[in-house]
Amino acid sequence: MAARMMERARRKSMSPEERYQRAVSAKRKFRALVRLIIANLSWLQELEDEKLGENVKKNIQVLTRKKGKKSLLTLKDKTVLNKAAEERTEAEKNHLRRIIGNLKCFRRYPMEVKNELPGICYFNFFGPNRTIVRQNYESHNLYVILSGEVVVSQTYYDKLLKETVTKDVLLMGPGNYFGEVGLLHNIARTATVTTTEATEFLYITREDFIRVLKATVANQWAEVQLNMSWFNYFDSWSEIDIRESCILAKKKNFEPDQIILSATGGQLDCVYFLTKGTCYLIEHMTIKTSYKKGIPHYTLLKDGEEGEARPPLNIYKEIKKLHRKEESHSGLGASIRPAISTSRPTLNPSYITPSVRVHFIKVCYFHKLACFNVGESLKNRIIVSATESECLLLPRYFLLDKSMITFKAIGQFLTRYIPSTEQIFKYFLEDHRWTLYKEQLVDRILEVTAFTGNTIHNIPYTIRLSEDLGEI
């Protein structure tokens, strides 16, 4: 009580200037507190869900609360990662090993490297529009994105405009890492990285990177450089261009009959360079079949006609059936003929109503050292691995920026030599006409009333002997 009275007396004795300064200070503290709460809001959202109780209003708030993006790490995990490495227990390291070792960027690392990761990784959080690394500054850490997004930008002098230009070159999300270039080559940062939203990171210091990761990262870069040396498209590229390629490159492995690329799946913004195995291109066409006097007539349906021209849900079964029965021509060329459709209609005259089916037709093969998705159309087309395959992926914008003439020419070549949908439909009709002709010819020969003029005496003795022996 006495303290309150003294505080009131002190306020009354304040001059107007002192009162003004006190009010300004209180506002600044309140704003700082609000900013602190906003910056740590993602942490508060990760608290365990509150249990429902007897308070109905509170229960409704708990049930209707908007959930944010769930972090890969719990608060307990982040607390452990904020500890010094020597203070982490073996149980904590084992728990982190399972989490960190399964990150996309570390999956291909050797087991001995994965075992070291829990002792060298630390956690950090940055709000939106924060610069993490700045171009031309000294390199200190490697960063791994756990959640959120960053934009990579480069500043350079444009000789044409005669001014300094800053260009956004890449967006990176969870599972990607950056900062290894400066640490690997002991050079300044080659780009600026800025967060676009609240983002969580793991970071590894220069000393730990050199001790644990440098050899592995160097081997991965050497593998990418070796793969690029197989393609003569990169022969004239400088060392800096190759280094930038190693930063942006991805390697992916595919099992047999696995879909690599389609109009709605895969890395649509990347060019695929086939470094191992074989894959093939499938066209799926929506065809209406109608029968007149028992003879099928086919009509190619465009998008929007009697349903969407898209593959059905059992596409994997269709691909496997096509893979088992196909004997299509391999390679790319003007003489490519598609394989027989997996869904051949019956010639039974009783089917007189039109039917609409999706036909899968194998168009061509891509062998090792081929590339695709350079600019050719993938509408109603799927690229599937025929064997165990491996692809090197590079962003299309990057390739066009470095060698526009070369890769534009490749795209035009693929567009010219891969048959169009209309050409494939024409081959489809020719194939079915030939099939219909063969079946009708066989039917005529096997008719009861048909007379060929042959008797038992016209058949060679060796054939009759073989048939006789077969009946014994």
C-alpha cells in the first residue's frame, strides 16, 4: 500500500516532459513486445493441442483454431539443437539422428556421415524478409531449410544496360540447403539468400563442415561434373558455369515402370538428362468407337469432348500391361510407329453403341545420354522408366540463360521428330485396319463352305507322319 502511494506521489511530481517521455517509452516497450510475440508465434502454434474441458467457449476456440504449417521438429528437438554439442546426451543424439538423417538433402550421404550430423547441427529461426547470407561476404555456415521458403538473388553488372542489376534466380523450400559453395571452395558468397516467410533452419559451422561434410559434398559435385561431361552441350561452358550447375543440379533414381514426368507430375521446370537406363514416352488418347455393320469406326476426342482426355486411375496397371506386350521400335526418328493399344475393342457386331476409352500407345524410347522436357509438349503424354534409370535435372531457365540457341534447337528437334497426336492416331487407325483385315481374311479361309482344292494327298508325307505320331 505504501509503495502504491509513493508511486502516485512520484507521478504527480513529474514535469510534463517527463510524463511525455514515460508515455513514449511505454509505447515502445509495448510495440517491442508485440513484435516479439509475432516473431515467436510459430513456436506457440507448435505447443501440444489443448485437451477439451468443461469450458464450452474455450473448447470451440481449440477446435476452430487455424493450424499453421507443422514443423519437422518439436519444441523439445529445437531445445536440444540449441544446446552445445558436448552437452547433448546419447539418447538425444540418437533421436536427432533419425530425424536429420531422413532429410532429403542427407539421404544419399554415407552412414558414417549421418552418424556425425546430430553432433554438428544447430537450430535457427528467421522471420520474413531477413537476409541470411549476402553476396560477396565471407562464408561461415551451411544452412538447411526445415520449413518456410527463401529466394536466391544475384547482383551483377549488365554490360548491355551499363548498370548493376539484381536478379532473383531461384526459390528454395524445405529439404534444400545453401552456403556450401563458399565453404567448399573457400570463396566469398556467390549470391544473396533472403527469407520470404518465417523460416526454420539447421546450420553447420565452417569447421564442422570441413571436418565432416566437405569430402562427401565434393564427391557429389564431382559426380555431377562427370555426368555433365558426357553431354557435349556443356563443352564450351566455363568453370563458373559448371559450378553454378552443381549448385542447382538434382539427381533422381527411378524404378522400372515408374512415372518420371507428366503434364501434372515431376519437375516440370527442369530438363532431364538421362545418365543411366532407358525410358519411354506414352501417349494416352481418348477415342470414341462406334460400330456400323460390325465394323469399328474411331474418332479422336479432343479435351472437353465427352469427358476430360486424361489417364484413368488405373494408369499403373495399364503401363505394366503395355510394357509386357509391347514390341515397339526404339530410338527417335521419323519412322517411329506406336505399339498396339492396350485396349483393343472387340469386333462383335452386337456392340452397336459408341464407347469412349483411353488408349495407351507407346511412342518412342529415350536411351542413355538423351534429354527431354526441353520445351516439347507433354499434353496427354507420360514418360515412364523402362529399366532402373537415373536422371540429372537442371532448371530450364538456367540452361536457356546460358545456352539458349543450343537448347532451343534441342526442343525444336524433339518437337519435330516425336510424332504429334494426330500422327499417332493415324498410325492407330492403320494398325487397326491391318488387324481387321487379318481377322477377316482368317475368317474367310476358315469358313465351312470355303474350298481350297487341297486333299489329304496334297499334304507332304512328313507333315502327315508328324501328325500321326502326335496322336499316338
